[in-house]
Amino acid sequence: MSDTGGATGAPNNDEAGKPAAEAEQAPETYKFFDLPLDRWELFDSRTLRSSRIVLGSDLNPIIDFFNSADVGVGGRDAREAAAELSLPDPDRRRLEALLRVRSYDVYTLRAALGSHLSPERFEQLALPDSEKRQLEEHTKDYTRALFAIIFEDSGIEAGNRQAMRTLLEGSSKEIVQRNVMALAQKFAIKPTELVNYIAGVGEMLLAIAFYRRAFDYTRLDLHTFIREIKTLHEHQFVVTQHPDLQQNTRKILALGARTTKLLDDYFESFNGIGKIWENLTPDRFRQIREAVERQYPIIGSTLCIWQVKLEAWNRRFHRTTRRDNSPAQFATFFQERIFPNFEKIQLQLDRIRNFDRALRLEAKERAMKEGGAAKPAS
């Protein structure tokens, strides 16, 4: 970044209004900070159904209200608005549950609203079928490891979850029966339970693939942002005007590096999904599944916090016709809109647990239980 021009690696005056990078735009499903309340049938209140919840750059929720012509009538603090809406108790409890989370992705919503929705509404709270088909590409690394172990020495191959389902439930009755019996014997699993386990693993892999794809959409903007913040961090003139700027940008740079490392390791850990079959019992499967599903809101919140800050930054400096993107403007906006409340991501990062760690903890707990140990696993 020069003293008079735009930032190196950031838009200069001639580039303002252009995208930060030529990247595929994320579908609405992958924008975790913005939830139109009519996307799924979550509420009975017409007022709420015609509104949306958005996380602001301060990471606090805002309810955007719209009139009957779908014209925005302004956003309000979500908690104050909720208190004034005179909602019926079921809607009030659902809204309170939403205001406690910091990501509005589908799996976080399922975790938050599971006890507040009817079975029919909960069933509808899911990814579109078209998105599930696209996610098959992101499950290949995981299913390859899973299927290789399942069909080891059988001469049978399955390239994806649908192929697995076809093999186990299709019309090739003789092959299905032979493989189900062989797998059941190999893993000491009841044949009637095997298909249910595979379906459960498939659902977990779909969720992991969903978050992995969300991270793929976020990654390029994140790298561009980090590059710009690094340039700001090294700008000698600007840091003299903002005494704590260098300290704050250093923290954000560290958080960016830590986030990337943790999420890459997290998704890579599912390459060992085949280990789930070892000593599998209904109780063990339940414990593993619960451990994996507890991570969904954590991964979702981690990605959402970055999305919120990146959206604010890009709207100000990349998707705009304003031409005042000087180094001083970068610094001021960073200090006032980007850095505040960013420390909230630390809690999420501290709670990320890789799949192989979940397996180790489950094995430790099982060993202690079998050994009659009184001390719980840490």
C-alpha cells in the first residue's frame, strides 16, 4: 500500500466496484449470516415469515422487516423486535433459539430447532435435493475411504453414496445378500442394522461435505482479505496514525492462519471415516454420531463469523462505486467495523474437534466404562 494510492493486493481507485477475485458466487444456501424466514416453514407468524434475520458486522442479529409489497421497511435489533411482536409461545421459543446461534446454515438450524418443530416441519428443514446431488463431488474423498474398507476383498466397487445404496438395496438380490452377510460377519454387525448404519454415515458425510463446500466458497475471499490486511499491517505511515492498528491486524492475521489450518485438518480427518466400523455397536455409533453432530454449529459459526466480516469488507471496498479507498479509509473501517467482536471466533476455534479425536475419546470412554473406571474421560 502506497501513501497515496490504493492497497497493494487490494482495489485501487480504478478497480473499485469490481469483485475482489473472479470466484464462483456462493448460492444462498451457503450464506450463513442471512436467513429469509420464509425459506422453510419455521414460523406461524405472517410478520416473521415476511422477514429475515441477518447478522450485522458486529455479529449481533438484526430482523429486517418487509411490507406487503416486499419493500424493506428497515432493520431492528432482533431481541427488541422479538419482545414487541406479541408472538405465540411456539414462535417465541423458535425465535429465541435462532437468536442464540451464530450461524443460520441448515444443520445449525436443525440442531437449534429440533425440539421446537413438528416432525413434518423438521423433515422439511433440509438441503434441496439439487444441492445434495452437487455435494456428491465433495464426498468422494470420504466415501472412497469408507467404501474401500467396506468392500475390501469383495471385488465390488462403489464410487458414491448412491452407488452404495444401489448395491445394498438394489435388484441384484444375490450380490446384496452375500455382501451384507459378509460385512455383518466381518464387523460383527446385525445384517438388519447395517443399512441403517450406512445411511447414518452417509448423512454425516453429506453434512461434512456441505461445510467443506462452504469453506471452499469462503476461502478465496479470505485469502484476498488476509493479503490486504497484511499490507495494511505493514503500512508504516498508517500504523503511526492508529496506535493499536498493528496489534489488531496481527491478531486477525493469526486468526486467519489458525482458521485455515484447523478447518483443513478437520475436513481431512474424515478421510479416516472407515475406522467407524471397528467394534461398531448401536451405542458406539450413537456416541460417534453425536460427537460429529455437536461440531456442526461450531463449524457453521466459525465460517459465519468470517463471512460476516468478509461481506462487510467487500461491500465497502470491492462491491462499490465509492472512490475513497485510501489507506486511511482501510484502517478506519478495519478498526471500526472489522476488528470489533472478532474475538468471538476464538471460542469456536477452541472447540473444533477432528473426527479422529472423536474416535479416540469415544474409545477412551468405552475402555474406561468396560474397565469399571470411575473417572470420566476428559
